[in-house]
Amino acid sequence: MLPAMTDRTPARPAPLPVIFDGDPGLDDAVGWLLALGSFEDVQVLGFTAVHGNVPLALTTRNAGVVLALSGEAGRDVPYFAGADRPLLREGVTAAGVHGATGLPAAGLPEPLRAPEAEHAVDFIIRTVRARPGEVTLVATGPLTNVALALRLAPDIAPLIREIVWMGGSTGHGNRTPAAEFNALVDPHAAQIVFGAGVPLRMVGLNVTMQAVATPDRVAALRALGNRAGAACAELLTFYAGVYRDRYGLSGGALHDPLAVAAAFRPDLLDWQSMHVQVETQEGLNLGRTVCDLYGVTGRPANAQVAVGVRDREFFTLLLERIARLP
Amino acid sequence: MLPAMTDRTPARPAPLPVIFDGDPGLDDAVGWLLALGSFEDVQVLGFTAVHGNVPLALTTRNAGVVLALSGEAGRDVPYFAGADRPLLREGVTAAGVHGATGLPAAGLPEPLRAPEAEHAVDFIIRTVRARPGEVTLVATGPLTNVALALRLAPDIAPLIREIVWMGGSTGHGNRTPAAEFNALVDPHAAQIVFGAGVPLRMVGLNVTMQAVATPDRVAALRALGNRAGAACAELLTFYAGVYRDRYGLSGGALHDPLAVAAAFRPDLLDWQSMHVQVETQEGLNLGRTVCDLYGVTGRPANAQVAVGVRDREFFTLLLERIARLP
Amino acid sequence: MLPAMTDRTPARPAPLPVIFDGDPGLDDAVGWLLALGSFEDVQVLGFTAVHGNVPLALTTRNAGVVLALSGEAGRDVPYFAGADRPLLREGVTAAGVHGATGLPAAGLPEPLRAPEAEHAVDFIIRTVRARPGEVTLVATGPLTNVALALRLAPDIAPLIREIVWMGGSTGHGNRTPAAEFNALVDPHAAQIVFGAGVPLRMVGLNVTMQAVATPDRVAALRALGNRAGAACAELLTFYAGVYRDRYGLSGGALHDPLAVAAAFRPDLLDWQSMHVQVETQEGLNLGRTVCDLYGVTGRPANAQVAVGVRDREFFTLLLERIARLP
Amino acid sequence: MLPAMTDRTPARPAPLPVIFDGDPGLDDAVGWLLALGSFEDVQVLGFTAVHGNVPLALTTRNAGVVLALSGEAGRDVPYFAGADRPLLREGVTAAGVHGATGLPAAGLPEPLRAPEAEHAVDFIIRTVRARPGEVTLVATGPLTNVALALRLAPDIAPLIREIVWMGGSTGHGNRTPAAEFNALVDPHAAQIVFGAGVPLRMVGLNVTMQAVATPDRVAALRALGNRAGAACAELLTFYAGVYRDRYGLSGGALHDPLAVAAAFRPDLLDWQSMHVQVETQEGLNLGRTVCDLYGVTGRPANAQVAVGVRDREFFTLLLERIARLP
Ligand SMILES: [Ca+2]
Ligand SMILES: [Ca+2]
Ligand SMILES: [Ca+2]
Ligand SMILES: [Ca+2]
């Protein structure tokens, strides 16, 4: 499809076919640009938007903006609107962190076309069925779309190659002391996904809070000189303040980009197999991903949980791939 | 469509277009036969099966059996398979009450054709959109299909004329002290439906346990002399034992037939507007429909709850309508 | 002790030794007057006050007021302050129903003496130990004192003759759709008591809402012509309004007096043995007494639950006994 | 009382008067020996036993054994039996970790005298009232006794100098993925204590798992040559296996000794003020101490939570103090 792909030697594995489901959201956007710049590793099958950081109308539109930002790489990639609210709970947004539109940067392009008419969930079901065993889902928002697809079409569970999710934590939460935002917003959807028997990687706060967009890194992105690098720099600058003030970090955490990278470069993280269950009871611990690190429950592992990250290598990859975009 | 319908005088309202969603299940079957025999009142748009009393494969097949039993009335009615499990919880069945197949009667006909390929949820969405404001859903099983339709297509909420549900209770449960079976099996789905803003009637155990298939009534059904009456009699005999032994009733309760009748003959019941919320927390009260009878919560009504029933008139109607079938 | 008692024939059983624990509260007061007027049936060992309808300082004082009202009958009865808050939850009062002081009547006497220095819980423990197998506890408030006694001195569980509790419901609640006030205020204490293995009678809303202080009955109390009758009439008039407006009753319910009567005249009610568990999970059903009426849980009975009441006989008794007081 | 104390220079603060409440339990025992050997820092007012690692009869007896082991230091120290079960839940023990008796070592002395007749809770209440503002409680087991004291005598809350508790965790649990043993056994008691407004230090697994009785340290205790050192060495050897196998540590964690040291040497740990709430809802997170490390809840701090430990200095102290005992 892209000229660069014809250069690959035969030994190189084919790019991984991936559907990206998320709630852009500024770090989703940076993560999706990483994917679009990684054409030798990732075949972007489509972007499916879900409610989350901002309402669905905005996350859907932002999917189109990211594609427009990516130029040639995203030209033929379709995007879809999905669920406009969590399964059970009232929606929660994070406009304080992601700005009113979810993409708080100036001069972003308009989407080049409208979203597809097909529902995100139907697209996921249809695509997985069409390529049994091949499709990876990278989810970087609340898991409402993925859960609906699994319940509406349980036959796809054994057909999904892998789900990689940015969400949860083996330790502290962010939105509450117990819960990470994506898990908190739709804990019931998250529990459906963790219970579905699909190979699953969880990239939680315990690792993503170690992948920080420090001022130096933001400067490096800006110094790339391209529009994508400038947009990433501006977006990551926007939310550095809250990370500095609340968590004492030197910049915003690269949550979603790390999960995107984990899909095709799992070697960048350390993984531990364990049982994970999501708290769906209302109260203090709602949305907590209870990770059985020491195997005390005796329940079988249902996820590969990221427990370490090679942060420097990860950022080098991010910089290199953003550099390729216009 | 049926000759009898051409006899109606112009003043008579057109038959109510209804989708019947349920888990036959012997009382679903009796209820659906009541609907099929009520052609001047009800236009049966389709049967959509859901997991519940027995697994989905059986409830779907049983939908086909009921149509075959109804002869001409059900000849053109399509039926559909829906969700094979609750949204979050493990499935629970009631084979002890409904027999291993869900239709414990001898000599029932085979389905005349296979279920449609379309998913029950897609059928519901498509049909409601095609006839905005006209379609009633009568749900006599766990609400998984209805909840999935509402979440996948939130635009249909204001387009549904009414949902009539057999489920819940203002008082005691049956499967547990707190919960009625349909509510217990998928409490999350039930809460989605009660929270959807759709006009809703709840026909719960507090009234259905007053509509009992006494031995006299079973005999009257058998005495109709047709196959449908014989089948109803045999099915209702099957579960009379459990109602006698556990609840001290003189026969099985006509849960689902009463909800079916309520859709086109709401005058057979007394209704009270109130706020109802379904308990989704695990534990003692899971699945309980908490009915604010006295308005102590201050929350606005979201349902018409049946609080009384004219049982004798109801059974007269049932007998008359079953009599019309082959 | 009282002259009247010397008249009893030898065949008559000795008066039942009873500790009354409650939160007066106007219906507690009427109930305690009933006890004090029933000297041939009840030996009042003491009144122990607990937080509840009004704060502890007031319920304690009100215990002294009731004793003063009763004249000779209560002259030697000690009273004690107990727990000032529920075990876990924040306190909740019902000043809207019981008035700011808990005894909204004019011209009530001052307590004749101060409460004892001993803590209510210590008094209960000491008294039960001193008369093993003999002492009945009649609790007409939140069960905090009783639960503390059982946990502090588990040896008393097999020594208590019986606990009779006004609280809970087999059906609707009053403070919430699910919960009766006494159960809601300290559900953890209630669950401790239901789990303690002590013979237990529950007199819940399902029967007490049938024992109504109608205007005729209030008039009859007033017509007794004594101070106690006038006080009862005034107190019961006070809260008739809320019962009329909210529950459509013709007067206030005689909750606590019915429980007091049940202790020495259990024949006034119908009882069913069953398993009862109190919901301690926060949320919709907090404080609900889940009554396994049909034995579907398979758990052994832990309470005699009142399921019917001979209301007329009960009120006749109440009137007769109040008449004896000054 | 002890000769050594007369040597203190006037500038030295008086020993801290402390009640030790716990469930010995082998690490309670080591901790209490540390206290008994620290006579210039700690005045041991009494040991109060609670159910926990082993049943109450054994924890009470073990309190007597520890006193006997300590020789002169514990000669006049009274000990008391307290609660024999948690407030609400069924008791849970840890005999797998602490052995059937709770003190799995050979040749331990018999208690020199019986426990006092007074209840542990009454002793706590009486002692705190007698020395307002002076008494510290060091609790190294489930908090049932402390919670009962606070509820029975709420007046003592402002009179307690400080509660130091070994329990909870800012991160992972041990008995479940979410909960530490002491918190899990009686989460309701723990929440009562955290809500009581008493100055509170929490020494949780996040620090105690860093204070490990390595083989070298066990050898150093044994090399002290005294009976107490030998007993400590044998006890700590007993549970090294489970820590090695489950947590990958080189020895058992010195949970309770670290909390004991924290009472009079808080400088050995790093502390952070924060809001802590204990999960009392049944389910996955029952007993979790939800620590608001980042202040996202906006609730005021109610505890000083240990977040770091100077492990080497701590063990040096432990060794030095055990050395003083017979
Ligand atoms: Ca995101
Ligand atoms: Ca059904
Ligand atoms: Ca009361
Ligand atoms: Ca301990």
C-alpha cells in the first residue's frame, strides 16, 4: 500500500493488522500517530472511537483529525463512531486533563472525510471474523466498544489475536486512589474483557507513569520540524502541569503511546502472567484492577500484565516514528 | 394479513406491532401462543430469543416450535437468536422448573424453518428504527437483548413505544428471597433498561403469583380440544409441582402470559408509577427490583408497576385466544 | 413489689424479667408504658437507651421521663445510657417523625433521678449473667447496644432467654424503599444480632403497619382520663400526619408497643420461622432484612418472624394496661 | 521500676506508656520482646490479646508466654483476653503461617500466671481514662479490641496519645491481592479505628516487607546466646519458607516488630499524611486500606502512613534490645 513497504526483505514479518479503539484524548492521538508512522510493523485497519476523555462526538472527530495529521499514512484508514456511554454507569470525562475538545493544540487539520456509517462495534466484529486469528485490538480508552463486540458476537473471542489495553494499574490509581481512568469509566466493560478468554496485555499506570514526556523529550519532538512532531509537543505540553502538580512527575505520562508500542514491540516491557479482576462494586474500589501478583487466589492467569518498561528505548522508537510523518 | 382481520370495523385500533423477546421456557411459550391467537390486538413482528430458563440454542429452537404450534398465525413470523449469556455474570438456567429442553411436553411440532441469520439485537434495532414510535417490546426473559440494543443504538430509546417486562417484584423474589429469576440472571441488563428513559411496564411476581394455573384452569385448556390447548395444559402441569411445594399455590403461576396480555390489555392490571432501580451489587439482594412504592427516595418515576390484577378476566382472555389456534 | 402482684394465684407464671433497650422516641415511650402497666406479666429490669430517633442524650433523658410518667410502677427501675452512635456508620435520626426531643408532648414530668453511671452494655451483660436463661431483651431501636454486649461478652448468647426486636420488614421499608429505620441506622449491629444464635423474634413493618393508632383509638386513650393516657394520645397524634400523608394510613403505626406486647403475649401475632440476614453492603438495599419466606436459600431459620397480628386484641391490651398508670 | 531506669539523665524523656494489643503470632511475640527489652523507651502497661493468627485462647496464652520469656522485664506486666472474633465476619486464622499454637518454637516457658479477669477492652478504656493524653496503643493484630473500646467509650478517643497499627498496605495485600491479613480479618474494626479521629500511624506491608529476617539476621539473633534471641531465631525461621516461596524474599518479614519500634522510634520510618479508608464491602477488595497517596479525593488526612523504612538501623535496634533479655 505504501511504497516503503515494498522495501521489506522477505524475512521480515508482515505488518500486524490492528484496530485501534480509543477516546482521543491527547495521548491516544500521540499513540495513534506512532502507529501510523510504524507502517513496517503495523497495518492500521481502522480507528474506532468511544466515549471517554471527551464525549463520543469529539473522540470520533478527533480520530479523523489524527488521520488528517498523518498525511499519506492515514489516507485510506476508515474511522468509526462507537458507544456514546458506558454499559451501566453515567459517563465521566476528563476534560480537565485533555482540554474541552480532547486535542488541545492549535492549527490541527480538519478531518478529510466523515466517519463511516457502520457502527464501531459492527466494524470490529466484521473485521475479526474476516481475518480469524489475525487481528489485534489496541484499546486506549474505556472498553465499552470491545465489551459490546464480545457480548454481541461471542464467536469472535477465539478469533482475536490479542487485545492490548492501556488501563488499570497493579498499584495506585489516578482518578481515584484505587482506579485508573479507563477502568473507572466503564468497569463493567473492563471486567467483560478480562473474563472473555482472549489473549490480553494490560499496560497500566504502574508502567505508564514511568514513561514521561519530560521537557527534553517534548523539545526533541518539536525539534523534528514536522507538523506531527509539533502537534505531539504541543499536546504533551498541555497536560504536563497536572502531572507535575499532582504526581510530582517532570511531564505528562505517555500512557497510550506505550500501549500502542506494546502491541508490536512487547519486548519494550516486562510482562508477568497473572489473574486480574476488575472491581464492579460501587464504592471505594470501583474500577480497581485487582492483580494477583503473588498468585494467592489460585485463579488461573487471564492477562499478561506489564510490570517494567524500557522507557528510553520506547521514547527513541516514538521519536523515530513520529519523524516519518508530515 | 389474516382473514379475521378484515372483519374489524374501522373504529377498532390497528393491532399493536410487537416484538416478543424471551427465553421459552414454558410460560413464555404459553404467552407467545396467547399473542399469536390475539391477531386483532397484536401484530407479532418477530420472536427474539435470549438465554435464560434454558441455554440460547434451546430458547431459539423453542421459538420456532411455538410458531409451528400456532399454525397459520405464526407462519410468516420470523425468529432470531440473541445473546447467549448475561452482560456480566455467568449464565444461570432454570431447568429444574422448565425441564431440560424448556418445553417439557410430548408431541410438539418441529420448527418449520430455521431462525433468521440476523442477530436478535440487530433485528430489534432495525425494526424500531423503521417504525419510530410504533413498536412495543414485550420481554419475558432476562433483558440482555434489550439492553444490548439500547447501548448499541441509543437513538432507539425515544423511538420505542413501550417495553413491557415480566420480571422483578415489589415484594419477595423467587430464585432468591430478594430477586425474581429474570432480574437475577442479568441484573445489569435490567438496570440498563430501567435507566433508559423508555416507557416501561413491569409485571412482577407480586401480580403474576396471583395468576395461577389451577387444576381447573389446566383442565379448561385441555378441554379446548385443540393442539395448542393440550400443549399449554401439559406445560403448565409440568411446573405445578414446584409452585405447590415451595409457594403453597394450587398451580404454576402464569408469569409470562400475564405480561403478554398486559401489553394490549393493560386494563387487566392496576398500575402505579414509581421509581424502580435494580440492585447490581453482588450479595444478598442482587437482582432485586427496589420499588419506591411510597416515594421516599424523591426520585422520579421510571416505570408503571403492576400492583393488582383482574385474574379471572385475564384467564378468560387466555382461554379464548388459545382456543383459536390449531 | 406492687400490691397488685400479691393477688396473683400461684398458678400464674412469674412476671417475665425484661430489659428494654430503645431510642425513645414516642412509640418506644408508649411501648415502655405498656410494659410498666403490665406488672403481672413483665418485670422491668431496666431501660437502656441507645442513639436512634434522637441523639443518645435525649433518648436517655426520655427513658427517665417515661419512668416518671409511670409513677409507682417505674419508681425503682434503673435506666442507663448506651451507645451514642452506630457501630460503623454515621448516626441518622428521625427528628422529623419524633420531634426535636423525641417526646413531643406538653407537660411531661422531669426524670425523678439521673441515669445510672454504669454503661447500658455493661448492665445488659451483668444482668444476663446473673440470671442465666431468664432474661428477655426487648429492643425497639437500633441494635447497637445489644450487638456490643454480644461481642464484648459472647458467653451471654446462650444465657439470653429471648430477644424481641421491633425492626426490619418482610416487605417494604420505611426510611428507604428497602429498609426499616432501626435496621438502616445500624445494619451491622442488626446482622450481629441475627447471627448470634440467640432465640429471636422480629416484629417488622409488615405487621406493625397494621397496628394503627386511628383517631378513634387516640380518643380512647385520651378518654382514659389519666396522665399516661393523655401523654400517649398526644404523642401518637404528633406523628399521625406523616403516616397519613406518606403511607395512606389513618394514624401512626404502633411499632414499638406491638413489639413490647409480643414479648409477653406472643399469641397476639402469627410467627413463621425463617432465615433472616441483614444487608450491610452500602447502596440501595442497605439495612434490608432479607427474609427467606419460602426457604429457597436452604439456610436454617434464625428467627421467628411476625407475619400476622391480631390488631384489635392488641389494642385492647394496650388500652387496659395504660389505664392502670397514673 | 527497673534498675536501668534510674541511670537515665534528667534530659531523657520518660518511657512511653504503651498498651500492646495483638494476636501472637510469632512476629507479635518478637515485637513484644523488643518492647520489653526497651525499658528506657517504653513502659509496657499491659498486653491485650485478640483473636487473629490463632484463636483467642492461644493468643492470650501466648501473651503470658512472651512475658515469661522476658524475665524480669515482664514480671509485673498484666495481660488480658479480649475479643474472640471479629465484629461482623467469621474469624479467619493464619495457622499455616504461624503454626498451630502461634508460637512454633520448642522449649518456651509456661506463663508464670493467669491472665487478668478484666476484659481487654475494659482495661484499655480504664487505662486511657486514668492517664489522659499519655497512653499509646500499639496494635499488631486485627483491630477488634480497639474498635470495641472506641465504640463502648467514645470519650477515650481524644484521650489516646496515638495508635500505631501494623496492618494494611499502600500497595499489594498478602492474604488476598487487595488486603493485608489484619485488615482483612476485621475490616469493620479497622474502619472504625481509621474513622475515630485518634492520631494514627499505619505501618503496612509496603514497609514491613522491606524489613526481612534474612538468614544472616536470624543467625545474629541466635548468636546473642540468650533464650530470647534463640526463641526469636527459631520463630523467624519457622515462617521464612512461606515468604521465600510466595514473595521471593530471603526470609520472613518483621511486620510487628517494625510497628513496635515505630511507636518509640518513628524516625526509623518515613511518613506521609493521607486519607485512608478501609473497604468493608464484601468481594474482591474487602479489607483493602485505600490510601489516597496523591490527595485525589480531597478528604482530609486521618493517618500517618509509613512509606519508607531504614531497615538496617531498625534491625540493629531489634538485636540490641533482644540482647538485654534473659
Ligand atoms: Ca485514552
Ligand atoms: Ca420467561
Ligand atoms: Ca424505637
Ligand atoms: Ca500480629
